[in-house]
Amino acid sequence: MKKIVISLGGSLIAPDKIDYKFLDQFKKITRKYYKKYKFIIVCGGGSIARKYIEALKKEKKSEFQLSNAGIRVTRMNALFMMQFFGKEANDKLPINMHEVKSNLNKNNIIFCGALRWSARSTSDTTAAKLANYLKTPLVNITNVKGLYTKDPNKNPDAAFIPHIGWKEFQKMALKIKHAPGQHFVLDQKASILINKHKIPTFILGKNLKNLEKILENKNFEGTIIRN
């Protein structure tokens, strides 16, 4: 049975309020492929994490403390998703990669947040580490349809990038200064990991038809990071 790691942006789980329609569709689509795939879902912190981090910045907390606030939100989101999926999902939150792997024997879908603190990392790094550990592709589902030359939410002239090599993507990511709670399609450390280990990586927006197309090995709307 195939395995696939999905980094699910916190901004999709809970933007201003829970996006029930999106999550219900996500459940229906993943459930449809349980006979072919085991899913490992790494939940991000999204805007909730950024709100906590912004408040703690004003209190002049350290980067370690800011990052840990974000980690707690990713785990809260993962716990919520475990409840949302019920018995199909793991019943205990994994806190290391071994626990994630051991859950694959009994669950079709496993949810986790960031597994441990690591400098200059987000939940994307956790997802990249798991993809390498489990030897799977990596799918990142975020709130834009893929990779752009600039942030499309702030720059109307941003150009869409359907395909980019691992090394080129790493160069692009490393031009951005890391900050706890940052918002970019994949964090800097994840870009280094997918380049080092040559992990096929897909960046998708919230149109889940494109996730289905990837699972069916069909053409999709999004970005592929691979040579």
C-alpha cells in the first residue's frame, strides 16, 4: 500500500471559523482512497498560531518560546482533526516519528502536529522529515493554488510557477528570512530537506479535486517541485 505525507495548512483547518465544508470534503476524498493509500497528515497552526505569536512578541519572548506557542496550536489542530475523523484516525497524538510509523499498522489516516522543536522550522519541516523517514512524496495544501514569484495575496503581478527544480526552490525559499509563524508555501528548512533527499513535492490550493488528481497520477493545477 502506498503512503503519502500531507502538510495541511492551519489556515485551511480554521481560517476565521472552522471550514466545515472543506474538511468534510477532505474526509470524503481521503476515505475514498483508503484501499490504495495510507495518509499521514501534518497539521499547521495557521492564523491562530500567528495571533498567539504576535502577542508574545510584544512581551519580548524568545524565538524558542514563540515557536513552542506555534507548535501547541499545530497539535491542537491535529487533535481536532483526530476527533473530526473519529475511529478512522489515530486515537493518540504522536510526538515523534516512530509513533507516527507505528500508527500506520492500525490506521488509514494519522494526524499529528509539529513533533518537536527545531530552530527555524514550521510544521512543513515536520512533514518533510516524515516524507523522508517514510519514503513518501510530500503534498502541501495551502491557501494559494501553488508557488508564485511573489505573494499573490499582496502582489497582483505575481506569476504562477507550475514546475520548479529542488535546488531552484531551495534558493527561492532561502531568500526569505525565517520568522516564527511565517506564511510561505514551504519553510526554509523543508526546502533544504526536499532538495537533499530529492522528495517529490506538490503544492496545492484548497480545490481538493487536485489532490484526487495527484492520487490518481493525473495532471493537476498546482506546483510540482522535482527535477
